[in-house]
Amino acid sequence: MADDEAMDGFLDLAGRRRSNMQPALAFPYQSKEGLDVRRHLAQSTSALHADVDRRTGAFDLQTHEGLQSFLSFMHCGCKAVEDGLTTASVEGYLPEWPQRKRSHLLESDVPSLAEKRPQKLEFSGEAEIWGALYVLEGSRLGGRVISKSFPSSERSAFLADSAACRFWPQFLMRLEDADKRLHDRVGMTDGAHKAFRAFIDFNPVA
């Protein structure tokens, strides 16, 4: 299916399409338009998603310089989104948030990144928080694909974490639960847009 091929979050973070990798939810909540929340967010963020794919696809991950540039690109967006979510008390909705954060792994890969101050990003309300989490968790899923495709990724703690984690199915269930409870897809879309834009607008290496 087209939506499954397009996936969610960041595709594969390097602008490459791939086959379906995520399990379908058994009985996803559907809006009046007939879309479950995952597909709704995929469609409503498709233009920003494509822009990020184009930018990440320009990095040659088979070279040391290309991998370093890619990790720097990811840090700029991830750090801003993670800090914004922490300020918005995301842990109240996702208790395992400390284990989900990854900007520190990027700083381990490229130590100079720890000195960079992220742009300030604010999320207003729970719906926006879930929309931003959708982008971050989709990027983790994409990182798994990269870790399998490029031998150089073995040198990256960020990509190694993506390869090892299996949060996506559980996250989709939590996202569906939030959708049924909040009925605020406008807010979710706004949060996802803010997260995608952080990777585009805040990034000096893009």
C-alpha cells in the first residue's frame, strides 16, 4: 500500500523508499474521513516529510564525513524536539521518556555537538506532544534501516540504538489510545509539523 511504503516519521532518514516494516493495529480508531491516526499524520505531514528526506538523502553515509554530517543534522532537530517535549512534561504521558531520548547518543558519536545550544521549541498541550513523538519515533524506525544498510553505522551509538530498539508497535498503540481519548488531530498535526520543521529550519548543515 502507498501509505505503508511511505511509512511514518522520517521514511528511512536517507531519502530511500522501502517495503512495509510495521505491524498493522488490529482495530485502529478511524476518523470520519476513514483514516486511522497514523495514516492521517503521514498524509498531513507528507510535504515536510519529503523535504527532510531530500536533505538526509544528500549525505553519503558510506564516508566518515558524510556520516558525521548526517549525525550533526539529526542532532540539531532531535535535541530541539526532545528539549521542547521535556519542558512540556512529556514524561507524564510517556513514562519511559528518559529511555526514549537519543540526542545524548548523537553527542557521544560527535562530541562537539554537546557544546551546541538547541533552538527553543514549544509544544502546547498533549495532542501536540503526541504529534512530535510520532516524528521522533518514526525517525528511530528509519534508523534501523540505515543500520542494516551501511557498515559505517556500526560506529554510531545513535544508529546502534535504533537497530536494537523495538518501540514502534507499542508506540502506535499509545498513539491510537491518545487519538481516541483526545479527538484532537489538528493538535497532533501541529505538533508533528513543529517537529519536522525543527529539522529543516534549525539546521545549519541542511
